Amino acid sequence: MINQIGYGVRGTGFPATPINLSSGQTYLIPSGQYSVKLGPYTAIQQFDGTTQTWKTNDTTTQSGQTIVSSDGNNVRLINLTGTAVGAVITNGGTGYTNGIYTPAQQLGTTAAPTVTFAAGGGSVTATANVVVGGAINTTVTITSGGTNYTKTPILIISPPPAGGVPATATCTISGGVINAVTVTNQGAGYTVAPTITVVNGQGDTTGSGAVLTVNSTLTGSGTITAITMANNGAGMTSVPAISFSPASTTAATAVMCFTVTALSGASGVGYTNAAVAPLMATSSLTAGSATLTNPAISTGIFTPRMAYGYATNTSTTAFTGTLIDGGLHQVASVNVGLLSLGVALGTTNFTLTTTFGGATDTAYLQTL
């Protein structure tokens, strides 16, 4: 039962228990049903049996309560700030043996390659799984476009072996026929080409007959096609370098979850004395050209949100910044802007030094 109608005001048998989490800390939600009020830096994750990793279901922008049903093993709270959440593979290397390698299986050989995250100033070093080979091609053959589709169908691609990354795709229709397919994630770890099941869109009772075929020759053989997190690490203040053994030509850039922890050193010329102005700081996605289309394990893991606060000038050439919400950022750099609100903000660009890392956060868990 999610809600008990007419129960009345709840007593101490239904406490809103505060769960205080520092950077990288997790809390496994006990078996039961709960109303969860997330803090600004806490996320809800569910364990994914296919990838064998924790998937982020919810992050917060000062949201309301989220209803959670937990079996006591597969749903948790996590403070992701100051941690590594994934990686963009910019060079997959060559000569590795296709397979899926957990940290315990990584031996630093071509048959069992090792990926290593540097500390990044953190208190706990991140560890990751490595997947070699088994990505699908970006071209899917429309063996039959079907007939009479009135809504865009949903495409379900069969999963890879445990530890691999599922592929995903979308399609479009024209005249009731599927006319194009776009691979949105190439996946990783497949040993044979997966199948595609075409499911009618909600309300479509007439569409049928479509057959879509993944190229039987998988791509990325002998190269690293995916890096998934086994342990996100904790307390990082800079982007950790990623190294590989054997090195080959392999290269990757860590996708981080940072918050702005401090603002300082603002300066400029020609500011109105005693001006107070709101400020906001936006950031980009992790840079780098990925070898494969797979945002599900890299830049698509979470959506950055801006930091905001306000700035008060101490003279006509300097401001001090006050942080209200550090936001969430995949990179250790932000673009800071001021909102004038009718005051003169100067004749040169406003500059501000930002510090990145993790922040302690509190979520509230109430039994239903």
C-alpha cells in the first residue's frame, strides 16, 4: 500500500528519518515502501542486473517527495558529488581480448586489461569495469517496415551478457511504415548480434509486421567499448586521470559529478559601488570525441544543473561571491555570469574563482 487514505496525522511510528551522506557515501534503503525527500546533492539508484552497476533513477533540483519501494538489496541513496560516474572513451586501443572484466578480473594483460583511476584529490579511489568489443553497428537494416502504424513504435533490443551495456534505438514512421532507425546507444559486451522487438506505441491497435535486423558483424572487436563504474570513489576535487594496462593507444576522460564548493576572487573594472547582483554558473558536458555512441554510460548519466548565488562588491573593482546552490557539473569548470538588476556591472568581464568537490547532504526517509 502506497498511501493509506483517511489514516489521519501520522505519529512517531512513521518517522521522517534524516540520512546524512558525505561525498560518495551510500545508504541501502531497507525493505519496505517509503516517501523520500532528496537533498540537493543526493540521488536514488537502483541496481541493474544487466550491467551489474547502480543506475541513477532520480537526482534533485529541490524536488518534492519520491515514492520508493525497496526489497532491501537493490535500491539505495547516494551522494554522487565529488565522485566519478563514468568515462568517455576517446581511443579504444587495439589488441585486447573481447570480454567483460570486473576489477577483480583485471590482470593488466591483453586478455584481461586493467583500467586505473587516479585519486583526483579524493579520499577513496574510483574503480571500474572494462568491456572489450561487442558493440552493435550504427546501421540497422529495415528488413520490413510493417504497415498501418499510427504511433511511433518502441524498439526493445535484447540485452548482452551480465556486465555488458544494453544497446538502444529509436525509429520514425511515414505513411504507417517504419522508414528510419537511429541507434542511440551502441552498447557493449554482446557476443552475438542482438534481436530487436518492435512494440506498438500506446493506442496503436493496427500497426504490425515490422522486422528490424542488427548487422550480424559486431563492431569494436579488440577495443575497449565501455567503462562502467564499480566504485564511484569519494572526495574528489579534480578530474582524475585514467590509465590502462596494457596501454596500447587507449585513452578516456572521466565523467565527474562535481558541485561548486566555494566562490572567491571576483574582480573587474567599473562596478557600481555597493552593488549586489545574482550570479549563476553553468557548465559543459565532459569534452572529448567518443569512439562509440554510448551516452548511457558517459555524458548521459546525469544532467548538469547550474550553480547560483549572489555577488556583493567590496569596491568598484572587486566582488565577493556567496554560494546558495553549487549545482551539479560533469567538468571542473563553469561559466559565471551576473544578472545586473539595473546596476552597472563594469566595463570588463566579471571573473570569479570556483572550487569544486563534494558536499555533505541530507535526505529524509519516511515509512509509508
